[in-house]
Amino acid sequence: MNRIPGTIDDHEAAIGQTIRRWRIEAGLSQAEAADRAGLSRSAVQGLERGTGSRLASLLSVLRAIGRDDAVDALLVDDGPTPIELLAAQRRAERDRSDAPRVPRGRA
């Protein structure tokens, strides 16, 4: 089930608007943000419009405008790795299958 309402295009546009607002709050023009991010001005424009951007561009602009904290929730945390989660799931399935079975009607 999709827990985030709206289309991908809607999300890209909303993220672009947020990036634009943060850039302006940082007191930077598109050209200045692009220069700091090592990108072209058109790349920043595209990102702010929510069109044709790469993840690397997004991360570069966030860093350039001082908002790289915006991706903290996406970064790896100190919790279990995906492999550890899979191993735990398999152990739980194995433990359930090893449990003694009680015939129906005789419980």
C-alpha cells in the first residue's frame, strides 16, 4: 500500500518548491547555489521545478544551501542491516516450523 498520497510528479514539484524556499532563505541566487554545488544553473532550475534531476544533484544542492540534514532520515542508521533483518525473519520462520504440532480437535 502506498502511504504517501499524490504522484511522483507531485512529490518532485513539492521537493523542488522546498529546495527553492531553502535556497532563498540561505540568501543564495540559483547561480550561487549552482556554483557552490558544482552544477550548472539549469540543473538547479530543473531541481526547483521538479523536473529532470539526479539524486546526486539534489544532494549537492542540499549541501550547498546548508540543508544536508534534510536527508538524515534516509541515511543508514545504527539498527540492524537488511541482511540481519532477513536472517532474523528466517530464524523466526524456522522456529515456527519446528514447533510441535497439535492435531486438530485434540487440543
